[in-house]
Amino acid sequence: MAGIRSPGMVYVTTFHGPSFLFFFVAEIDEGSSVMKKTKLFIFLVACSLMCANSVEAAGFKISLGIRETGSTMPIFGNGGSSGGIEWVDKDAQTLTADGTWQLFTFTPNAAGALSAFAGGTADSLLSTDTGTIEHIRLLNDEGITAPFRVWIDDVTNTVASGPVVENFDSAALASEVMFNEPDFSGSTAGNLVAGGTTAVTDAMAFSGSQSLEVATQFNSNNPAGWLRLTTFNAANLPNPTVIFREPGAPNPTISFYAKATVIPEPASVLLMGISVIGLGFVRNRS
Ligand SMILES: [Ca+2]
Ligand SMILES: [Ca+2]
């Protein structure tokens, strides 16, 4: 029985990554059976997943900025806004924008962890035992220009006496807690589309029922562009005190969970587009 060899071509663009052409050839028996159609459908789904895997790695480098204020407040109390700022593990971890919660942990007193950002005591060395979380740094190293959202939950300072956690579960919905809106900081507002928001939400949570949602967008694909998501005098829980070093005890850590999505999510759009093409292809062949 003669078969039909049908070439096809799909043009795929990933919004922030490379565009490419995807070729496929499917062979269908003229007396096409359900089995043949099923094979073709599986083939198209496999192609879709291969393409989707190639774009799911989109994300941002994520790191922490700490301010050496020498705060005497309890953990997450207002520790003030004077003192140098050091980065911890600058750009060493990746927040993958795949919609999953990911844990990020920073140890300011670990050897080689710090690099200087700004201020008199910014010398890549720990100058005080206590201070504040000054910002979360997001580096747009992949040049993403689509709008994106980041959710943050369970900001934790783990010290010898145990972990202290801010879980956003008792905060007022829509309020800014701990972190300001994304374009608050003059250091990086020029890298962003104006109008981004930071707000407690009950639409997403790692713990309990609430987390903090940040919605923003880089205004260029400059891989050096970054966001300083600062705690500077925030409306609630500003300049949160953390302990960097406890003499005679294991190194304290600062950690949080984060998840991110780029809008529209490239993999979903890609799957939808190829599925539509695939369904049309199957219909034409039958
Ligand atoms: Ca220092
Ligand atoms: Ca929570």
C-alpha cells in the first residue's frame, strides 16, 4: 500500500532565546488507521517536548545583598539603613523560571562568600556580626525582556538557637512586606519598565496560604542588567535584621524560597502552538 511522505516545518521563537526552524517528516498510510494517526500524534508531542525542554532553562541569577549595620534588634526587627553593602555569593545561583519553588541559602561568614557593592565598609569582608538583608539581586543574564513574576516565601535566618521565619501568612493582602516595589531602588530602576509591583498574595504560597509576589519587566536584553529588590525603609518589616556571625557557633544562614514565571510562559506557548499545527496536520492527512 502506497504511503504519503509529508514534510512539515515549524518556526519556533522563544521570546528571549534563539529562534530556530524545526523540520519533520511524517509518513502516513493511505489506508490510514487509528494506529497510524496515534503514531503521528505521539511523534508530534515528542517534538513539542524536545522543543519545550530547550527553553525551560530560562531564568535569572539570584543573590543576596546584606548591609553591615551592626543592628542590635531582634531578627527581622528594623536594623537601620547605614553601613556598607556586601553581596553574598554574587550571581552564583540560578532562579529557574519554571514555576517551581526553589530554595536559596546564603552564608555570609563562609570563606570567600562576599563581594563589595557599596558603602564605606564594603570590602568583601564581614565587618559586623549583625546587619540587615538589604536586597535580593536578580541578574538578567539571559536577557529576558518579557514580563515576569517572582514569588518569595519563608525568608529565614537560621542561627544557633534555631530558625526564625517570615512566612507572609499573617500580612495584609496586597501590602508590601520586607521588600519594596521593584523600581524603588535608583540603582536599578533604569533597567526596568516602570510600574512593577510587590504585594502579598494568597494566589501562591510555599508555606501556609500567602507569599510575596513581585511583578516586573526588564526594559532591555542587556545581560548585565539587574534588579535591586531592596528592603530600604519598606512599609512593613523594613531593613530586616539578620545575624551573620555568632562567635563559637556554626555559621548562620539566610535563606528563602522563590519561584518565577516569565509571561507568557515560553514552553506553554510553544506546546500550544505546535499542538495546533499538529492537529491541523493530522486533520489534513485523514
Ligand atoms: Ca565589609
Ligand atoms: Ca507563606
